Amino acid sequence: MPLFRYVAATASGNKESGTVFAESESRLEEILSSRSLELVRAIPKNSGVAASPRRLGSAAKLPPAELANFFFRLGIQLRAGVNLLDALAEVDEQADSKTSEICAALAETVRGGAPLSEGMAAFPRVFPGHIRMVVRVGERSGRMAENCIELRSYIEWMEKNWKDFRQAMIYPATLACALVAFVFIALRFIFPVIVNLLRELEVPLPFITRLLIVASDFVVAQWHVILAAAVLAPVAFRLLRKHSTAFATWTDGLIFRIPWLGEVVRAVCVARFLRNFVLMLQAGVIITESLDAGADVVGNRVLEGGIRRIGRSVANGSKMHESMRFEPDFPGIVRQMVAVGEQTGSLDTCLREVVSYYDDVIPRRIKTFFSVLEPVLIVSGLVIAAAIAAAVFLPLVSLINVKAY
């Protein structure tokens, strides 16, 4: 269904603009006429291939920066007293094509008398459940503008958190891939030639050379299996994590037990949960629903299970900090600040302090981890190169010594 941008005149002579999905321009006129508007100008926003709201919603996905910008622009206009439809139209004016179509679909929902959160449900990949929950609570409590602006801060924090970790991973990941490629090429192509030479010379082979000959023979015989495993293993890993809860929980627990890396990942997951939990509390969501929403975004099945157990205990009447004592993945500072917050009735304020603490701690932990990982990878590469060199040159040295005598 085509998407039209229109300019229309109201009964009082004022101009109004917006976007509407309509089968044709004549149908657009009928829609506007039902709203007491007279069409002045209509401009198709696409060449008739546009997705309808239903079709768009099944596949639409926005970059985090664009989604944060959407909520920020919507929030500041609502805070200034602009009505929701006009705010959506203004966001639409400055948005790219995909965001514009989403805005138009949301505006259609609102014009039909449904709340904005109901329209967002048609775009589950753009507006996940916890975001729709914040919007829904804002609609009910009259804090829509504040909740939208808080959502912008939350989305930007999540994106920055992930981007910092991803950028820090680039160099070590490149180094590790280069190291693996070097070992494979050396054992598959270089070492077999040298081994044939050594066998022709009939020199005694030291242990390290015999060991690398075994490794080289295996790589030469099974190189196609090794390459297939290197390509298929990540795909199989992702499928297993997606379809097997037990496997996903086991791997997430394994990550927590890796020295240094486990502490970094745990800190990131706890901070992500706390940020979401504070957002929910500030938006007016009840504590049990806030815990469920936090479990959905934490990104680790082990920690997610702990949060859901805490939620069940709280629903049964327990205090949150008492339930946390049985969950060892939550650091002491979190349990202590939750206890203080529950005693003083300012849980969200206390947890904001913990979030600020993690905002300072996480970058330093990431930096410390990668400052250790990079030299470890470099030294590992040097050790492997030295081992290959020793496996080649030690037999030659022994041959030279034999000839010298």
C-alpha cells in the first residue's frame, strides 16, 4: 500500500501535514475528509512498493542510534505540549524512509483511537517488550514525555556499552585469527616440505620435531574437515544456543568461569540489568514486572535465571535483597544498595548510584582485560613460531655437529 505525505486545510483555514497509508489519492481524500480536512497536496513517499504497516512490522528493524533519536525527538515535543499526532508528524519530517513509514503506521494506530504502545506491538524488532512496557506505563501515568527521554538515554547507554566492548575486541580477535591462520598454513604447506627434506637426510629427530610431524600429518590428511569445522562450528554454536536452553545456560555459565573475561562479562550483564531495572522503576512499572523485563535484556541465561528466581520470591512476599543472598552472581555492592533502597523507600535512587559506579568500573575492567589479553596472544604467537623454528633447525644443527666430527 503506498504511503502519501499530504498537506491539508482545516475548517478554520490552517494547514496540517502528515503521512497516511492509502490505496490511491482519491482514497486519501476520503480519509482526510472523514477527519474534516480538505486535501491540498499529496506526494507519494515511495513508488508504490511500500510495505503496509503489517508487512513492515514483521521485518522492520532500526539502528539503536535512530531508535534513540526517535524517542528523544518524540519526548521533547511531548514535554513542550505538542499533541502525540503532531509530534509523530514532526518526527516523520526529519526521519529516514524506514523510520518515516513506522511513524506513519503509528500515527494511523493513534488516529484509530488505539494507544501508541499498541501500535508499537506491530514492530516487535523495533520496539521490544520492555520498551513497549515503558511507553504503556507512560500513557497510563501521564509521564509519556519523561519516559520517552529516559528510553533515549537507556538505548544510547546500551549501544555505547556494546560498542566499547566490540571495539576493544577488534585487535585481539584479529591477532588470534592471524595466529590460527599462521599455524594452519605452516602445518599444511610449509612443514611437510621440510619434513620430507629431513627424512631424506636421515637425521635423528628431536621430540618437538616428531610432535609437529604428527600435527602436520593430521592437518594434511584432515585439512578439509578442519576448514569445514571452522566455518560450520559458529553456525552450529548459534543454533544450539537458540534451540537448547540447557546448552545456552551451560555456555553462559562457562563464560562466567573464564579468568578475567568472566568478571568483565558479569559486570556488563549486571550493569545492563540494573540500567533496565532503574528505567522501569522510574517509569512506574511495578517491581515484579521490572524484574521480568530486566531478565529479558540481561543477555546471560545464568543471570537471567537468578533474576527470575528473585522475581518469584518477591511476588511471594520476600524482600528483594533477601532473595539476592542466594544468587552469587550479584556482587555485594548491588545487594547492599538494594537493601538500603528497600529500607529507605528509594530503590531507584540507590540503584542509580550503582549504575554510575558500573559506568566507571566497566571501561576500566575492559581495558585491563584486553591489556592482559593482547600480550598473552603476542607471546603465544612467538612461542608457536619458536617451536616451529626449533622443530626445523634442531635436526639441522644435529646434522652439522655429526658432520663436524
